[in-house]
Amino acid sequence: MTKKTLLLVGFVSACSLALAGTKSYNVVFDQQAVVGTLQLAPGEYRLKVENGTATFTDVRTSKSVTAPAKVETVTTKFAHTAVDAFREGKTDRVAAIQLGGSTTKVEFSTEAAQSGM
């Protein structure tokens, strides 16, 4: 998949404020995605990044899972939330997420996920 397709299909929302002072970002996966060692089912998630940890909360079930993340700050704001991913079997492996409206890029380990997850 091209980055443009992933931008349009994989993530449909830009930055939003959930609570005063706490930023969260809405992301939608149209198919199974692997983030670090997590396997996320298709659906809409709320993403929060704090202290080197990315928390994905399923909007439907309110179930949260976390993954270690490396946070990088760049000099220019990202216009849109975008994903850098590559196809691995029947899933997309997420390498990084650029957070729209911010200068933050969140990077994830791209080593193979543990089987059975």
C-alpha cells in the first residue's frame, strides 16, 4: 500500500483534544495492524502518548492496550495524522505515526510480533 492510501484509509482523523491539557488522536485501522508486539483488530482507536508509552483505546469497547514507543520531535508541525507502515502477510506493520497538528512522531519496533498474540 502506498503512504497516501494508508493515510486516507488507515487513519481518518487528525488531532483532537479529549480533555483539557491531554491530547489524544483518533485513528482507524481498516484491517488488522501490528504495532510493536500488539495485534490490533480493525476499528477506531484513541491514541495517547505519554512517557514513552503509546496507549490505544478501542472506541467501541473502551479496552486499552499499551506499546513501548520512541517519541521524536521534529521542527515542523504535521498537517495530518499519518502512518508509516508496510505490509507483512495479511497485516500492516506500523513503523511510526506522525501526529497531526503537532511536531511529534511516534516510532514503534518493527521486529516480528510474538506468535499467538
